[in-house]
Amino acid sequence: MSLEYLANEILLNLFEYFKIEDVFRAFYQLNSRFNTLLLKYFRAYHLDFQSISKHDFHLICTKYFPLISNQIISLRLCDEINASIQLKYIPIYIPSFSQLSHLRALSLYHIKSIHLLKRLVVEWQELPYLTHLSITNCYFFGTSTLLHTTINSIWRLRRLMYCHLNRLSKEWIEFIVPDDTSSSMQYLTFQNGHMNWQTSTGLLEKTPFLRSLNTHISQISKSEVEFSTEYESLSRLNVSTRSTANMLSCWKSFPNLSHLTVCMEACYLDGKQWEYIIKTYLSCLKEFHLLMEFTKEEEYVDRLLDSFRSSFWLEERQWYVRCHWWKISDPNDRTDIVLTTLPNLTGCSTYSIDKSCHRSTCPDDSVYNSYDHINTLKYSSCFHLLPFVFPNISYLAIRRPDHVEPWSAVPELENLRTLLYFTTEPYHRMRDELQTILDRASNLQTLRLLMHDDQYKFLDLKHPSIRCLDFGGHRMMSEECETLITNQLGQQCEVLITSIDQPEVVPPLINHLRSLRILKIFSRYIETPALFSSEDRLNDWLASHLPSTCNFQSRYKEKSSYTFIVWIR
């Protein structure tokens, strides 16, 4: 059946599954009907610049963006590898963000341009339909003044409902209460930063319709805070803390909480205390997720579990908990103890549960042995001794031969996208095992190898879907580069991250790896340091030896060490 026989409504729905560059390649200029659908009736374009090729980036910005700028509903500016190169074109292609007159969602990821931020702080006020804003891993908030200005600007956005702020600085940054009141914001995340209880109440007063809050509460002072106001709109709270100060009294301000997640580090409350909190203040609570990590004598584990065995926990709510801890020989010594509710939906890492001992309050402990929600697994040497399984892992880090084969804990690798494989063994001893892992991980996209061989012999590995090769600190020699050029992994590689001692190997890699889009090079030692004694000399060398179509960015460090990124195609 020809696509032309399909109704317009079906075609418009079909377009939503395509990237902008793909939908235009497939349908634009086929006939007047498709052109009309693309340029007039389809009003749900999503413009995502993450991991985009240089060719597609310029094609979209020069040819398609002017035609559909008022039909784009989401924009994602990101790429931790080539963002700084890509973003220098944004002022040229998007001189004003007000062109995106129907933009609903804006996402910034790993952007370090203060100039871009200052533009957005002003120009996103001209986006009348903006409802979603996400800023993640953007380390440009070096001063509280800039953060305060940005927060004030965000709280002035008239329709903004969802705001996600995560890791705005390399250091933990403290939230600043906005000067303005937002009557639209309902969902707020402020992660890898912190606020105290006084700040959180100020935030809630400036955000009176907030329904969901996810943040870290710091409490340096041990003094109690007076909670006199009830924030009735808040129904979901996800909070992490390192202090129990105010933990028995703050909850009276949130009478309508239906979903509560609490992560406590270096502190804890027992089951009787949590039962009192829930019964006294949280009568509307439907879901409760708890993670507590602390150190105490091993004998305390039984007392802690018993405090969660009352009829309230086991019969009325049927909320169960599990303790993980390390077995120690001296009963007077302290051990690391982790308690989680079951199923564990707190977002904790596998580091929290990789302890040698575990026990729960559930009548059948095996019911909750599958950690379906965990997608990142840094394999521990004791996991093969535990009954837990992780069926949905997308990132797996394994160290051999210290770790036994992970198949009991990770029975399926269909969802695996990134593999970090570290070994101290010679490659020929581990080659078959590594190839077996690759064969099982049919959807693997990124392979990171850390080995102690002087020269890698990994280039005989095969896998059809790997597109990113990360060799970390391994310094590739010219012979290895020549082998990579003729290898399957090399020819399908789009992103290559490695170190070199011989800069003359770079042009052949760029010229002969036909799929390579981005090359990121680290180096600590240079055989010809005179040529690389300054950043200017390095830039001159790159300009004279790389194809003129390449864009590059270099960063020179002391003692002739450097790093540079090349955006190729």
C-alpha cells in the first residue's frame, strides 16, 4: 500500500516518530501534499542536537529550521563531547529564541556557555508556551548572583509547570529563594545541590501551587525549625538528607502527601519513629520509599528490623524493609548498614546493596530479589553470592579477574548500552569472555576498555551496533591506528576517545574512518614537545594538518599535555 493513500491524520501521527532530518529526507519535495503537511499542518517538531552529526546539524539549521521554527515544540541543546564547538553556531542559526514561538520544552545538557545562559534568561521570557525546562550538568553557576538571577527569571515564566535543575555547579550549590512568586510551577527537581529547611519553606511560599518537590535538605544547625504553615498543594516529596534535625516535626507542614521518598545518609530513624510520623502527620500517604545508610554495630540490625515488624508495617500497610550489611569478626566494631523499603524504588545505586549479608521483614524474601528499576550496575565481587538479579541493566562496569562472571546477577543483556570492561590480565586470556559478552549484548552502543597491556590487541573483536569506542588512557600507537582503520569496529565507529603519543596518526584516523564524527584525544607525553609548547602552536598544527572541513577545540595543559576534540562530519 502506498503512503499517499493514507489519511492526513495518519501521516501526521507517523511524522512524530521521525527525527526532523529523517522526516524531511523521506517526505519533503515529494509532492505538494507532503510539503503542505510538513510546513503547515504538522506542528510537533522535536529538535534534538544531542549526538547529532555535523552534516545534519548544518542541514537542519540552514535548510529546515527557517521553514518550521514556529512549529518546533521542544529544543534540546546538549552534547558533552562537542557542545562547545556546536554551540558557537547557535547565535548564527538562532539569532533570537523568540523565533521558537510555540516552544513548550527546553533542555540544556552539559552546556558551559555563560553567554548562552545570559541570552536565555532574557529571551525565554518571550516564549509564551514554555511549560518544561531542564538544566543538567551545566557548570556555569559559579556565583550566587548568577544563580539568583536565573532562578528569578525561571519563576517569572508564566506557564512553566515542570522545572528540572541538576548539577548546576561542580560544587554543591545552595538553592536561593526566588524574589518572585510562580503561580504556574507544579513540579520541581533540584538535585546535586541543597537547601535547608528554612529555604525549603521559603521556596514553597514562592511556589504556592507546587505538587512535587525533589531535593536535598541540609541542616547544619541542630536547632529545631518552627513549621507553622501547611503547604496543602504538595502531594509528592522526594528528599535526601544527612541529618535527623526536624525530621520528627517537619511533616506536619505537608498534610496531603500521598507519595514520599526519603534517602538518609549517615543518619537514621527506626520503624517506630517512622510509624509515629506517618500516623500523626501523613494520613493521606499511599506510597512510602525509604533508604537509610549509616554505620553501627552489627547486632543493631535485628533491633532495627524488629522495629518495622509491627502490625502497622506488616498487616495494615504491608510495607516491608530489607537490611544489607557487611559481616564483621569483631562484634564491637561498626559496620556499614543499609535499609531500604521493598521493592527498592529510591533510586539508590547498587553500591548500597553489595553487602555480604541481607535480611528482610517480608515473609517470602525472594519476592523482591529482582531489582527491575536499577539500570546502572558497577559489579561487586560479592554479587555472585547474593540472590539478586538486575534484568534491565543499561550500563555495566566489570573488573576481571577480580569479579566472577556476572551472569547470575545479570541474566539478560538486551538492554545494555554501555560496557566498561577493566582487566589486569593479558588480553589473550580475556578475549573469548569479552567477545561472549559482546555477543549477548546485541544493542550495545558504547564500549569502554581499560587494560594494562602495552598495546591493545582488542581490534579483532566484532559487534554490529557499537558506535562509540572509549580507550581511556591507553595511548594508541601508529600500528594500532592502522589496524583500527581496517577493522569492523573502526569503520563503524562514530565517536573515538583515546590517547596518543604521535600526533601524526590523527589525520589518517580522520581521513579513513568513514563513519567517524567526533574524535577526542588525550595525551600526557609528546614525542616532539617543541611543537606543542603552547596552545597556539597546538592550534596551528591542527589547522595545518586537519581537513579544512573539520572543526576543533584544544585545551593545552602544563608539561606538553593536551586534549582536543575534532568535529568531523
